[in-house]
Amino acid sequence: MSKEPKKYKRRWGDRRDARRVKAPGLQTVMAYLYPKRTDCEVCLLDKLDITELVKYIDEKNAAHPDYKTTVFHCAVTALARMVHERPYMNRFIQGYRMYERNEISLAFVVKRRFADGADESLMVLVPDDDDTLDNISKKICGNVRETRKSETSTGGIDATLDAFAKIPRPILAFIIKIIRWLDFWGKQPKALTEGDPNFASIFCSNLGSIKAPAVYHHINNYGTNSIMITFGTIHKEELIMPDGHKEIRDVIDFGATLDERIADGFYFARSFKLVQHIFSHPELLDRPLCEPSGYEY
């Protein structure tokens, strides 16, 4: 009879949302030499082959015409699987210390209407260990549908930001200084961090939905988010296959901005190779996140 995994016991130095981990000497010193996250940005602009993923989605949607799975749903699920399998990608540095989050979270912005001047809403998805593509897809669709019922914010972090915006400038500046001080020490109240994408494992932007290419997008010094991902348009492109022949494939623009202090380039490269592996073997999306992909690095 298998034993249940022991729950992590919070220790001195841990945060409410993460546990402190020991960083190698180089990363420890870098946290002091380059205390700002924006000082340590690494940017990757690439293209991902999604030919097999497109076939998989077409077959899936043909079997269930009343419910549509999208490439973005698959991308969010693939990123969640990647972070689950590559835990260093769920780390951040704050207050000169390195931490690893207690949960995986993916954030994105929802446009209430595709029109100039329409409000945007911030959304954070926290998948469960046993979630699959179907579960995550339904969560995203449900949250987006609920958000678009109203032209303006209806609560959560959006309502908090709207309230802050009404405070006179000198008072707001003073409040923000206090919030930044609390942020440095990891003592912010949950009401200010819950639902805020600046505290998510990965902040995603689906630029393909507005027919735009993937771009470099900065990460922020405020909060704990260390990875910003952008997905662009899907298009046909000629690629050289492993055996040397050329073939027209479906590809998607992909951009990633990372805080280089949380891991080294070798770890980053392998992590994104796992994302490509998942796109090339989309049946992995039907497995629970906690189930290893079997990818040989």
C-alpha cells in the first residue's frame, strides 16, 4: 500500500506563498549585485512547431463540436506541465533570497470586448495536480465567460486597482511605498496578491488572438513573477526536418522573458524543449499534470 507524500512543514524564513530554498553561490551574489528583476532579463524569441497539435485539436473539436479547445488552452496546459516537471521554473528572488512557490499559477489578461477603450481584466489560473487539458480548458472558458458578462470590473484584484486609482496622488504614492516595502519582506496581505499576475508562476499573453506576433515583454520588479510568455499568430512555414528534408509546417510565434537568477541557461533550454515535446506529442495533454511526460532530456 503506497504512502501519501508528507506535507511540507513551514520553516523559519518561508513566505506565505513560497518556501525558501538554498541558492548556489553565483545566484546568491547575483541577487545582491543585481537586486532588480529587470536587471537580469533574458529574452528568447522563437517559433514552435504545432503541426501535430493542430491535428489533435481538430480531431478533439470534431468529436465535441459544442465545446471548442484552442491552441492557447493547450499552451497554458503545456506550460503548467513544464513547471510541474521543472520546479526551478517556479522559483523567484525577493528580498535577496530565493524561494519556490507552494503552487503553480498561470496568469493572463482578458479583454472584455475586442474594441478600443474596452476594459481589461486580470485572471490567474491555479491548476490542480490531477488536471488535464479538458479541466484547464473548461476553467479558462468559464472564467472568461464570467468576466465578459460585465463591461467593468466586478471584484477581485481589478476592483482593488480601481479603488486605488481614486486615491489622491500624494497619498497613493505613500501607500505604494509601503506596499513595496511589504513586497520586499514578503509580508503583503493576501488581498493584495491573490489574483495579481505579478505574483504568478508564469504571465502569459495570447497576442495571436489579436493577430499580432509574439514580442519581447518585460518582467516587473514588483511582485514575484519571473517568467513572461507571449504567443503570436499561427502560420505556415517551411522547416527543415530531423532527416534533412524540407516540409511546410504549422508554427506559432513564441517569446519568453525570464529572470536569469532563478536558474541557468541550460535548465531554461531544457524546459522549453519539453514544451516543444508536448506540442509534438499532444496526447500528453490528456494526462494529469502530476504524471511525468517521459521526455528524455
